Amino acid sequence: MIVLLGVLVVVLGFATKRNPLLVVAVAGITTGLLGGLSPVKVLAAFGEGFAGSRGVTIFAITLPVIGLLERYGLQERARALIARFGKLTAGRFLALYLGLRQIGAAVGLTNVFGHAQTVRPLAVPMAEGAAERRHGPLPDRVRERIRSFAAGADNVGVFFGEDVFLAVGSILLITGFVNTTYGTHLEPLHLALWSIPTAVCAFVVHGWRLLRLDRYLERELRAAGAASPSTTTAEAAR
């Protein structure tokens, strides 16, 4: 039972808000040494784990590439592109993005879209550009609202879309657990098919919420526009 002290290291590290990478590394070293492994074998275990899951570190390449694209005008080009579509509002654009995200996740392309590679550099500036074209300059609270809805569209799309894909981890986990525990024969195809109505309902409900975002923008910006002249008049009188 002494090897479980590694779990205590993780709990204490996260409770004291230490660097997660450092906490996990110390917990792994602690567990390995308490389990009777030599320092060389602990180091070898770290190397094997890194080599076996090196796809997790793909962000080390993705983030610099996105940073360079943003530095050379990716967000500005996204805003210019959305300006060509006169009838595409912020809510309609995010509803379209929600549909694309769900369809992509449903066919297994869960990593094509995402917060780092799509929402921040493309979806957010395009949604803000659509709102600016329609309403003019946006207050900070309105920008934050649009950004939160863009992030939510991505989350809802991938969460309810990926279960339609047969080989996703959650489908395989459910079928394996049910078949092993209850002795049934549940096929991944059955779960995937029954996930389609849920995905459709999620798209309808959240798509309606995204379309309502346009009403919120009109109401908020109309109120902000009505408040500005009175403020200016009061300052002039003062």
C-alpha cells in the first residue's frame, strides 16, 4: 500500500497549485522508487511512456504555428472574409460552426477543429467581425459574450458529435463495460445509431441559443448606444 503515496503527492501538488507537469513527474518518481524500481528503471519507464504517447505533445508544434499565423494577420484575414457575407450574423455563423463541428466529430475528425487551432484564431474573430459589421464597435462585455458562445459551440459540437463515430473511446468503453459486466452482446454500431437523435437534439437546442445571441447583441448595443448620448450631454453640461 505504500506505493499509493504517489497519489497523495498528486493531491497535495494540485491542492497547493503547483506546476502540473512537475507534480506528475514527482508522483511518478515517488511511486516507482517506493515500488522497488531503480532510478534507471524509473527513467526508462518515463521514456517508454513519452514514446508511447508522444501524440499528446503535438501542441508543442501546433501552438507556435498558430502564433506565427496570428502574428502575420490570420485574425485580420478572417474578419475580412466574414465581411463579404452580408447576411451572416454572429449567431448564424456560430450555428454553422456548431454544425460543422458535429459533423467532423461524427466522422472521427475530432482534432480538425478545436479551441486552440480553430476557435481562437478563426471562429472568434469571424464572429466578432460579423457583429461589428452589423452593430459597429463592440464593448468588452459583448466581446467576452461572443467568445464564450464560440467556445461553447465547439464543446457542444464535439461532445455530442463524437459518440456517433464507431471507434471513439467512449463508445468502446461503454460496449466493453456492458458486455463484460452484464454478459450482453452490445455492438458499437447500436450505440452510434442511438447517439444520432441525441446529437440532432443538441444541435437544435444549442443552435437556437446561438441564434438568440443576435437578439442579445441588438438589445445590448442598442442600450449602449442610447446611453452614450446622455453621458456625453451630461459631461458637456458639467
